[in-house]
Amino acid sequence: MSILSRIADHLPASKRAIRDLRSDVYELYELNRSINARIEQADNGINDNMNFRAEWLKSDNDGVSMRIETMLWQLYRNDNEDLQDAKKRFFTSLPKANGGLRAMQLGCAKLLGEFDTLCKDNNLQYWIAFGTLLGAIRHQGFIPWDDDSDLGMMRSEINKLINIVSNDGRYRISIVYDVWNFCKQIRFMYEDVNNPCFLDLFIFEESRSADKKAFEEQLGLRMKMIAEMKTASYYSEWKEKEFIPASDPLANRIEETFAKYRSIEMSQGIIDDQITNGMLWGIENIYFLSDYKWACQKREVFPTQTISFERILCQAPKNLRKFTEDVYGDIYRVPMDITTHCEHVSKEQLRALENQEL
């Protein structure tokens, strides 16, 4: 009931109506839970249920959620107010994070402003992406329950950035190899290791045929690469350590595997080191559980546009809709990760930030 409660907290005149409807809504949620249980049963193969039945039940489950949400939006909407305007009003009225989380967000926003200046001074191109872009459009800043910042950069630009930062005493580039997602985390951070603020940098490649087919070919190679990593001699140690910094000798062997499959990508014409009109997701990145294919024409991103994020001016893709609605669908639908969003910074670190100036 957490989403219902959150919406009710922001309903002034309609709170009483919400309370009157709670019993009916509760029945819908009970049905929702029942459907979830049936889905779990089907997925586990109990009583000879098939996976396709789980898909059918899931659609029924989604339908229940949509009906609940539609009813709540209609209650929230003011007389003569457009539904989309009501949704926008709801998200902009959500309270900001507080305590250590808010301190972390503001510290990351400050770092983003400095990063923007550094990039302008060195003619580097970047753009805010994923939850950061979504937050800029929907909340004019951080999504209240988010604790990280996402940026996209072409591989060649990231390589230039690494060289620039190596001669700059204010910042550092952190590179960590994550065994759970078989990815390479690249983060822009302050030189001060006691400051946890960071910007995640996601790699994009040059590609002549930046289409769904190229993405799917790359995804096939990535799955093959992961299978090879799981049988590699370094895997057990990597799994035990979970996150390996670039300074660890084991990192070189993991990097060799990434480099091997990137070379295969190039030999198959999936990516290209020359300047092209297309761009494709980097093979070392996390692959999100989404139907969106991370391949597009550069004209969708460049020239970037200036956008405000927590009152910091930064760069965003040229086509905002493509990188929000195409990825997330209706960005004004109540998200399911309000209470389950992945934590990138521990609660202990956030508590330490509450009484500390970043």
C-alpha cells in the first residue's frame, strides 16, 4: 500500500474520499497479491504450470495496478485540470530527500557543476542520462529516492577525460570491476577519498549501423563473454571479492576479456573507432532490464542542450523524449522503485554526511 499512501499524503481535499475507497482498493491489492503468488507458482513450475501462463498472469496483475492508479489519479486531479498536468503537479510537489541522502544529492549536484565546467574547458562532450535525466525533467533535480548521478560519454571522450584528470589534483577517476553485473564501473569523484560523491560514466561507442540489429549482435557477444568469464581462472577470486579496483592485479585479466570482445565487435563491424553517425552501448556497461535497445543516431544526442538540474546547468541529449519515454514509457506513471531503489551509498555513509559539509 506504500504507493497509495504516498499519493494520499499529497491529496488535500480528496483524503476523505481516499479513506472511503480504501476497503475497495484493499480488495484490489489482495487480488494483486494473489496474482503475484500464482505468478511465482507458475515460474517455479509447480503443478506443471508453464512459463507462458506466468506471462498471462503478469498482464492481469499489471491491469489491476493500472486500474488502481487510474482511480487515484482521477481523485487527485482538480476540476478542469488536465490529467497530465495533475501528474506533473504531483511529481513536482513530492518532498525532496532529507538528511544524509539529501546531503549526498546536493554534493553530487555540486560535483556535476564542476564536471560541466571541466568538460567545457577541455572541449569534452557528455550528457546526463537515465535517472538523472528523468529527474531533471520530472523533478527539476534528483528523484527524491535516488542517490546517484548518471552521465553518458563516447569512449574517446572518456579516455581524454582520464588523461586530463590524471594531471588535476582536484578529482580522480575510479574504475571498479563488478562481478554481479559483469561490468566496468567508471566514476568521476573528488580526490578526497572521504567524500563519497560521484558521477557514473557510461561508455558509448561509435557505430556505422546503430540499429536494433547491431545492439542485438552486441548483446549476443556480451552473453558469450559472460559465459567465458564464468569459466575463467580468475572468476572464483573475482566472485569472492565482488568489486575489484583497477589497482588490483586481477583487474588486468578481467580487462583483457573486455578488450578481447571489444576487438571481436570491431572485426564484425558492430562498432568502429572512426567518427561515425551512430552510437552504441559499450559492452562493459551494465545491461538494464529494459526492452529499449541502446543504439541510436548521434543526431538524437548532439548537439546537446543545456538543462537545469538542482539549479545546476548541465548538458542533456537533444531529443529528450527518446531517452525518457522510449526507455521508461510514461514517465509520469507512479514508479515501482519508490521503496526498493538500489542503494549505491551505504546508510552508514549517508548518516555520516548529515553533519558534514561536502
